[in-house]
Amino acid sequence: MTEVKKTGRRRFILGGLGAAGALIVGWGFLPPRQRLQGAHGLPVDGDEVALNGWVKIAKDGTVIVAMHKSEMGQGIHTALQMLVAEELDVSLSQVKTMPAPIDKIYGNVAMLADGLPFHPDEQGAVKRVAQWLTSKTARELGVQVTGGSSSVKDAWMPMREAGATARAMLVAAAAKEWSVSAADCKTENGFVLHSSGKKLSYGDLAAKAVDAQPGNIVLKDPKDFRLIGTYQPRTDALSKVDGSAQFGIDARPEGLVYAALKLSPTIGGKIRHVDSQSVTAMAGVLNVVDFSKSLDERSVAGVAVVATSFWTAKKAADALKIDWDAGPHATIHGRGIERVVPATGCRRGVCLLQTW
């Protein structure tokens, strides 16, 4: 009986490992997850039309690009707008951005693949296979992150393909409208033109292009680039200079209030008494909250002043009268900190400082 149980367990384990291996191998041979169409479609407003998961076109011809990277000062928003504008044959001034929604097509593939422990100059099959499998996994994970100098490298193909696909759909729509061959049409500055002289704007064609069949998508040859590789002014520069740029801190949802903190000046200090009446009469002050009572002994004691603006909250917090109990660490300073650290905590001139 015991031998039967051991054999059954061994078969189960080996069978499970075999099935898992087969699944992994099978997944490895599947084509990588596409990065053109999102799972839920690109949100649209008003007369906008989404042609794929990256590109929308408004009636006035404005091209809106889903921006899946954070602008951290290096100009990547301008660079990524250029990728779409190049393949779509529009001027950079026609392109605007919108925050990309949460979707796996916007996941950073390049950063994860480049993060593998290989030397940049190393070549060989092992590195290629590892990067290919990591890239496939990254597409499945869809982690949206900006970093590792990877933004342009990661977006180089998907954003160019999005622009080229949208352009082919617009050409197909125009060719159908004119009952001509798409091969006899070309694009220029946001228009589809026919050899006969007919002309339609992208804004007029967008709604008709949604159901168009783009056919084989061909990216531009680098020798035909008009934007990529050229100097272009930063598209975000003017709004940041004149103050019209909106950041997270500029969000003003309805009912928003602000808080400023006043914390214990010493570690381990506590509050004896808070004179809330000293600030609650100030215009715009809504409440004074002593949150010390809900914290454990390792947390910093303090009070939050809630007001209708941050400046009001800050002024009230500065004016708030608090009677502090300095606590047991009130006399600790930098010169005396070594007395707090046990001698056994030092080895060869290196001390491990303990926190309290």
C-alpha cells in the first residue's frame, strides 16, 4: 500500500511538472501580446474619434495621443508626440496629449528587458532568448512605469505603428469615398490627397475611417523622416512658462479641503493641551484635529488644521498654541548620539545606529 501511494505521488508531481513545462513552452511559441488596441478602447469626448488605443482625431483635425509616460524634464512628451506625428503625416502643432488609461498596451517592455543582468556589449543566444521571454512577460504584465531612460526605446514601435495604422485607415476611408485606389492617394499635413486634386481633412474622414480596413501597414523609411531626428521646440514649454500647465497638485475636485500639520518638535514628544480656540475663529479654518491619540508610541505626535486653502491652513497651524511634553529624548543631539549606541554595535570604525 505504501509503495502504491509513493508511486501515485511521484506520478502526480512528474505529471504536474510536465504539464507546467508544456504550458510554458506553448506560451513561448505564441506571438507576443499586441500593443495597438486597448482592452476597453480609448475614451473619447465630444466629436473625437478613436482610431486605435493610442490615437484620437477631433473634427477640427486635432490629433490626441494617449501619453503613457510621465514628463520628468527630459522632453519625452515632445519626442513621443513626434513619433505619432511622423507616421501620421501631421505637423507637431496639431498633436495634443491626454493621460493614457490603465491598459496593458501601455506597459513598459523595454525597461524590464534592459534590466536583465547582462553587459550592454554582451551578445549571444542566451541574452537574446532571455530578453525575448522577458519582453513577452512584460507585455502580459503591462506595468506602466517611466524610468530607466526607456521611454523612447519602449514607444518607438508601438507609437509609430499607431500613427501609421491611423494614417492607412484614413487613406482607405478617403479612397472608398472617392471610389479610387488607395495607392493613388497620399497624405500631407493632416489631409488625404488624390492624384486628381481631390482633398479631404483627417477631421472629415475620422468617423468614416473607424471601420476602414487599413491593409498592410508600412512604416516610413528613415530617409523619409521629416520630424524624427530634427530639432523641435518642447511642446510643453509655453504652458510651463505661463503657468497654465496642470499638475497633480493643481487638481481641484469639488469639496476639496486642505490640511497643514504641526508636529512635535522632539522625537517621542506628546501633547499636553491644544488651544483650538486660538485658530478656529480665523476665516476659512474648518477644524483642528489632534491625531496623536490614534497613534502608537513610535509615531510622531501632532495636530492637523483643516481649512479651505492650504495657505489658510498653514497660517493657522503656525498660530496654533500647543503645550508640548518634550518626552524622554528632548536632550538628545548629534554630539551626544554616540552615547545612545551600545559599544558592541561598532565594528572596525563602523557603527550600526539604532532607532527608537
